[in-house]
Amino acid sequence: MFVKKDLGIAGIVKFSGIHLIWLSLWSTLGALLYHFTKWRWLEVPWEPITVIGTAVAFYVGFKNNNAYDRLWEARKIWGAIVNSSRTWSINVKGYVSNQFTETDVEEKILKKYQSTLVLRHIGWLYTLRGQLLKPTPWEHVSQRKIVKKATQKRIESIGAGLFDKDFTIEDLKKFFDDNEYQELRGFSNMATQILDYQAQNLKELRAKNIIDDFRHMELQNNLKDFFTHQGQCERIKNFPLPRQYASISNVFVGIFIFLLPFGLAPEFAKLGENAVLWSIPLTVLVSWIFLMMELVGDYSENPFEGLGNDIPMLALCRTIEIDLKEMIGEKDIPPVIKAKKGVLM
């Protein structure tokens, strides 16, 4: 997530700089061909271009609205995860007690039960984040060489790569005992199995009367909420913005950019012999605006891609970890995740 008030000129140029190169070359080529060859068959009437431009703007706007909806829904889901996690911790702390036991359990053992349930939940948070960051076939990092290489570079410079040292796979081990961790590593969906471990742990506590039926049901409902949140995240991750919308808009923008020099050049030629050359910067500007609208939507439709515009899952996981550990009296409180280079992940 970009946390600066604006991206700045340098950030925008860095994002679209390579596109400015070919846009400039194409705009120049179109204008020069029209001006020096006198091939009037290249001339495209301005009216159909304006109609195409209007249609493309509506289509790209529709795509961008849906891309933003996916991004905002992902943020709302993680906001719900924050609230549900805090609820889980206070319920565990309040419900796991000697209130219903025939013989009091040592306070140290009760604390261990509480700690296990809370730390395992923190492990679930980081595990879910890791699973959501795995590339899918339609994400940019899975595309052909040029796009893939550029995306990998962006991830390292203004994405998840900036925060690789803030949480590693080794850090995940501390939330589980050794045997449990090794078992979990063997599952295809580790996050789901962690929640199942939580459910089995609650079953054991109920059998020991450390929690009664009502409290057991309440804690199970908490787990149900986590399954819901996980499923919602997986739906966004594993179901792309329909490709007929995402891909066709790219084609439409390309057609508009292709025709634009042959529509603007004749219009400027009417102003004077060399005025056609002034169509070049205007063609570049209009083409760049349409292309940027397309790119903004394209890079916003996948909110778990590891890029700078992603949901700040690591920062949210760390916030929850700090809150929950403080609730149960843990001492090893990690530092808050801070933005780097204007990006919070």
C-alpha cells in the first residue's frame, strides 16, 4: 500500500517510463508518415476516433471500478480479520478458566492453554498471508519474460521484497510446537489445517470441562468467522477479474492508440504546413492518459500480488500479533512494521 499523499512525478515516470518511449516513437512515426509521404489514405476522420475514445473510456472505467471493488473488498476482509482476531483472544483469555472444572487446573497450565490457542492463531495469520502471495497464472509475475522481469523488479524495489527480512519462514515456527509444525507443513492448505487444529484443541478443553458448551460454541463460532474470512480472501485470489473484461480493454486501448496519430495529424495540418509536428506531443499525452487508466486498473485487480498497491497484510498481521501477545502477557513483542520507500506491506 502506497502511503505517500501522492506518487510524485518520479514515481509516475518510473511506473510508465518504458511506455512513454514506445508511445513517443509511434506518435512521431505516425505524424512524420502523414507529413512527409503525403499518403492521404493514412488519414482517419476525427469523428470515429472520438467515438472510439469515448467507448474505450467507458469500458476502461468499468474495468477500473471492478478492480477497485476487488481491492477494497480485500481491505475490508482484512479489517474483519483484525477485529475477529481480537475477539478470539479476549474470548480465549476469558473462557479458558477453572469456572466449570471439578478440580482446579493450575494457573500455569491454563496460561499454557491460552497461549497455545492465541499463538497458533497468529501463526494462522502469517500462513494465510503467505498462501495469498503465491502467484497465480494471470498475475503479472507469471507472464512472459519482459512483464515477469519488470514485475519481479517492482516486487523487490517497491513491494513485498522490501520486507523479506521482517518475517521469514523461520519466524513461523515459533507459533507452533515442533511436531505440530512438521505435520502442518505436509498439508496443501496449511491455513485450513491450523483452524482444524484449533477446533480439536477446543474439543479437548471441552472434554476436560475447562470450557462449557456455551463457551465451546462461542469459540467455534470464532473459528467459523476465520474460515469465512479465509474463504473470502481465497475467492479474490483464485478467481480473477473475468478475462473477457480485463483483456479486451487492453485491446481497445491499443486500437485507440494505434489510430490516434492518424486522426490528430490531419487536424493539426489544417493549422499550417509544419503544425502537424505539434500533434506529436498531444498524441503522446492523450495516449499516455488512456494507457495509464488501463495500467492502474490492471495493477489493482489483484490485491494479493506482492506489489506496492497491495493490501498491507504483513503490517496488519504484525498489529494483530502485538495486540494479542500483549493481551496474554507475552514478553517478546515484535516492533511495528513501518513503511519503506513510501510503501507499507
